[in-house]
Amino acid sequence: MPTGAPHAAILGLGVHRAKRVVPNADVIAAIDSSDEWIQQRSGIKERRWVGPEETLESMALAACEQALAHADIDPAQIDAIVVATCTHTMQTPALAAKLAHLLGTQAPAAFDISAACAGFCHALSLGSDMVRAGTARHVLVVGAELLSEMTSKTDRSTAFIFGDGAGAVVVGPSETPGIGPVVWGSDGEQYDAIRQSTDWREVLADEHPVMPHIAMDGATVFRWASFEMAKVAAATLDRTGISVEDIDLFIPHQANMRIIDAMARAMKLPEHVRIARDIAEQGNTSAASVPLALGRMYEDGTAKSGDIALLIAFGAGLSYAAQVVRIP
């Protein structure tokens, strides 16, 4: 049996924000809304959408290259690539396989996973398990989404929410704990609270096919995430063996500012805990939101190397995953 590392840790981080900045003023006319209403409902002031020549692939590639550079890891050292995405429109081949080629890696395992907004935390857990089990020494974990193309610009409940971007981390061996045990699961009874509006077969059968968009029962998701995810956060800290006083950063999926605030209150976060609020300028980027939020905290000096962060993500399925990590 292969012998793995005693622990796994995040060795490097990279992010790419889509180039086009789209303020609320650009989306309100199509949904008969206002900047004030959008900010009150979601906390979003603007979002990032892809610019000319930007693609899901190009954003993911840029984030991966940054993560490798930050970790000082050569692409040839990567043994596996795991991409979390729900907006790669090619069901096969996986985006991970294309990235493996573009990065110049040496035949790593490469596959995509679909766990929607919880995807990055799922993929991070898989990467950590691979390193500790000995099936890989270095794993590139990616969250990448191009949601602007799957957003109905006239759906008043979702048109203002989503953005585009990518984030990546290199996971590798460590002598000390760097990625804690995952707490994950799903509430399948509410699997369709967030969903693709139309089955692809129905799209293709239509005389005038239109790209499916994301549909959401906002009130259902808000109630579920605001209260159930605080319990998941508490369970994660308990399983890791630390208290809320021990964490420096709280980095939840950037779904909605009101959900973030509700979770913080329910968890009774101490004043010293710094909370990610990247959604205000980035929008909801699904599987990319957690690494992008961490990247923002690096950029503004809120996060520093060695900080202890609680990551938690939730989304369609209704799936969720959380773990405690040490910031590289």
C-alpha cells in the first residue's frame, strides 16, 4: 500500500477575476429594480463578468498558474488536478484534462466534479485525502465558473446575483496539520431548490433553443443556509478539535451578504474573527467563491500566512462542505 504524508496543507493560492466590472446600474432596467433593492437584498454592489476573449478555461488556467507560482511547485510535480465547476458546457472531456495539457504537467489524474457552490470545499477534501493516502503528492484543486452565460438577465430573482471567476490551490504534504477533516453532506429532499431551468434534451428539441439558466427558490435557500450552515460550522470546529475562539478568518461561500451575517450571528463569532465579504464586488461565483474570497483577503491585508480559517460552502443539491485550514 502507498504511504502518504502525515498531514496535508494548502501550499499556494491563485485567483482570476473576470475583467468586466458590471455595476448594479447595468442590470436593473431588465428586472425593473434598483441599486438600493439589490444591495438590501444581497449586499451586491457590482459583479465581474467575462470580457472579450475570456473563457472558463482561460480564467481557470490563470488561477492555476498563480497557485503554482505561489507554492513554488513545477507543473511536472502535480499528480492530480480536480476541478469543481457546474458551468463547463462540455460534458466530456473534463476541463481538468485540458488544464493538465495547457499547464505542461506530466500525465496527472485529471477530473471534474459537480457539487455546485459547495464544489471547491468538496474538491479540497478530496485533494487532502489523496495526499494523506499516498495516491498523490501534489494536487491542484480548482474552482472555476462562468455563470454570466447561464444567468437569465430578466429573471428578477437571479439576474443580479452571479459572477465569473476562478480560484486554485496547490495541496501538498505537511508535517503539521494544514487541512482539517471535512464535514459534508446534502439535503436531497430539497435537491431542486437551486437548479438548471431546462433539461438539455428539452433545449435541443426546441425550435429556437436557448441556453438554460439557473433557477432558484430564494426564500427556501435563504432559510436553509442561514440556520443549517451554522450547525455545520459548529460540527466542523468540534470535529477539528478547536473552538470558535481559535479561528482568525471565516470564509463562507459568497452567496448573499444577509446569509453571511446570519451565519456569523448564529455562530456567535468573536470580534477578532475577520469575515470574507467578497460578494459585494464579485457577486456569487459558485465553486470559485471561496478561493476568490480568500484571495480578496490576501489583497487587502485581512488574511496573513499562518491564519486559521473556517471554510464553508453550500449550494444546489442542497449540498454542503466545510473544513478548517491554515492559510499558506
